[in-house]
Amino acid sequence: MSLNTSAAPQRAHLKKSLTLIPVVMMGLAYMQPMTLFDTFGIVSGLTDGHVATAYAFALIAILFTAVSYGKLVRRFPSAGSAYTYAQKAISPHVGFMVGWSSLLDYLFMPMINILLAKSYFETLVPGIPSWIFVVLLVAFMTISNLRGIKTVANFNSVIVVLQVVVMVVITGMVIYGVAHGVGAGTLTSSKPFWSENAHVVPMITGATILCFSFLGFDGISSLSEETKDAERTIPRAIFLTALIGGVIFIGVSYFLQLYFPDISRFTNPDSSQPEIMLFVAGKALQIGILIFSVVTVLASGMAAHAGVSRLMYVMGRDGVFPQRFFGFIHPTYRTPSLNVLLVGGVALLAINFDLVTATALINFGALVAFTFVNLSVIAQFWIREKRNKTLKDHLNYLVLPVMGALTVGALWINLEETSMVLGLVWAAIGIIYLAFVTRTFRNPVPQFSEEV
């Protein structure tokens, strides 16, 4: 008796609709270039006025890792990102723990963006309860992600272009101010990069904070199953996102450091964007830019929302999370709709959550993902596929990923204690959950098969 496959129900899949430019725009929106103004005061104080160098250290670490992401995307064009790469290249157990740790990063990113928007809103209209604003923003972010990735990508493309325009205008004002005697009083100086007060360790510690600014470059790897010609498009998009973002961060922070050689002018360095806009642009323009900043963090939150819902979808499709919920694709919108709603629910925690604690939660997961992406290149290509015969092989599949792992290792050493403690607690919960799923590791970790 033959099986009539044409009568079998068809499983809904993610829809391929993205090309290179929208994917890069998604990555840049996720990174949210204007976050530079939020972190400038913190990192300037930490590095004694060398934010540009801290960004340069972070960019070097990120570019090595971006190359590793590119290699693995070509080999495993899945929406699972670092989770899938570690699962296939190293082991399913390691893959699960990488995915679990990454969730700590990705799951709270939309909420962090809503928290930033909430802080801007409180500055603009302190008399209105901020929870109303949080609910409205989360609702817009969630509905947009339910409708489809193309809707999110189009919105983000517009916002990224506007962000660049605003940053160019602000940087122009900064340059004008410095040229007329504000701050350093000169536009050509090595002090934003290196001075007699420079110390490498604080700069590396600053780089660990600024890695938060680059997170979008790896988030777009989760869009592989919705991108046309993903094996070529996603690697290029990952590298371009990291490079373009890094150039913007280093260039703008150089001039900003000349305008603010130290943090003495800030009353609250931990939230420096409103004061920067006030000093540089004046009260009227400050209000306009803060309103626009709400939109930029919303765009970043939407991109993060899209990424984490797809990571959870892949883990649900594999069966490590309950498949009926996490592996569900809406038949009309072709989006992981239940995951989108869940992430929207988590983002509502912004009503009462603390920004400092939330930020500490994400750094651990990001560094876990970066580390194991580099190790996965070595495991997959240099060891499993034995691409270790020529000098080119050794360079591509051993030297470069080792450099990536070492630079990320420098970030690990200087990770804040709170981030490490919260991350290790989360990892311990993951191990307990994995033991439950595998019946105390007697059964294999579930994996998705294309044949099913």
C-alpha cells in the first residue's frame, strides 16, 4: 500500500522575504546606534575619557566573531543561530546550554529597550503614569511582529536612516562646539584614544559594557530561514552590520569625547543622553531628539523581539521546549506567533523592572554565544571536516576563531560580578531543566529532523 503524501497536512514554515539591505537594517536597528549617547557617561567615567578606544577593543572582538558566524551560517542556515551551531558542531548538550544562556540575553532585550523608552518618557512628561506608555509600546511591538518579519524590517529601515541623519546633525553640532573652544578646543587630538591617564584594563572593562551595543550583529543570524539566498546574504549582513556599527560608534564617540573630556559636566553619568542633548542641542531640540529616541529603542526592541521568538521556535521545533507551543507557526502570518506573544508578555515587566539589573542579565548570554560560535568553527571545520591540511585551512578554521575566542575571553575576565552571578544561576537552572528533558541524561537531547 502506497502512502499518499499529497494528502498529508503541510507544516507551516517561516516565509523567505528578506534580502541583504533589509537584513543589515534589522541588525543596525537592533544595535540602535544612538545607544552610544546612553552609555557614553558610564564608559567615559570608567575609562577616564577613552570611550573611542573601548569601542575599538569591542569592535575587534566582534569582527573576529562575526567572521565565525559567517562560516557557520553557510554550513547551518538555520534560525537557531549560536544554539544550532554549537548543537551540530560540538554536541546537542552543549548546544542546548548555549541556546539556554542566549535566551537570557535575547529574552530581556525587548524589555530593556522598553525600559529605555520609559526613561525618556518620564523625562518628557513626568506627570503621566509611565505604565500606560509601556503597555502601548509593547502592544505596537508585538502586533508588528505578529504581522510578519517584512513589516518589522520596513519599519526598522526607515528608523535606521533617520537615526543616522540625527547622529550626523548632533555630531555636526559637537564639531562646531569643539571648533569654537568647547571641551578640548581642538578637533585633532589623540586623547580620546590614548593619554597619560589611559589604562588598558578599564578600557577592556568598558568594552564589555559596549559589547551590549553590538548585539544586533549576531541577532540577524536568527533570520536565516526568512532570508533569500541565506548562505550568502546572512554572512555578508553580519559582517557589514558589525563593521558599519563599529565605525559609527568610534567616529561619533571620538568627537563626543573632545566635547566632554571628562564626566564633570554630567549630573547623572549613568543616563547621559538627555544631558548630552541639552548641552549640545539646547532644550527645544533635546525634546525632539528624546521623542525620536523613543522610536529608535522601539525599533531595536522590535528587532530583538523577532530574533528571540525565532530562537525559541527552533528550540521548540527541536523538542527541547514544548513543541506545540514554541514550535508553532501561524498559518496565515507565517510567524512564531505564540512566542511573539510570550516575549511581549516578558517586555511588560518593564513597568516595574530595574534597568541596571536587566542590563546585567544580558551580557552573560551574549558572551556565551560569542565564545561557542568561535569554538564551533574549530569543532566543525578543523576537527570534524578535517579542513586542517593547508596554511589557509589553519588560518580560517583555527587561527581566526582562536583569536575570536581569546578576544571574547578578555571580555569574560572583565565581566561585571552581577552579570556573572545571574548568568551562572540561569545556567544552573538550564542544567536542571535539561536533566528533566533527558531523564537525567539517559536519553539524547531532542533534535529536529527535516525528514519528519
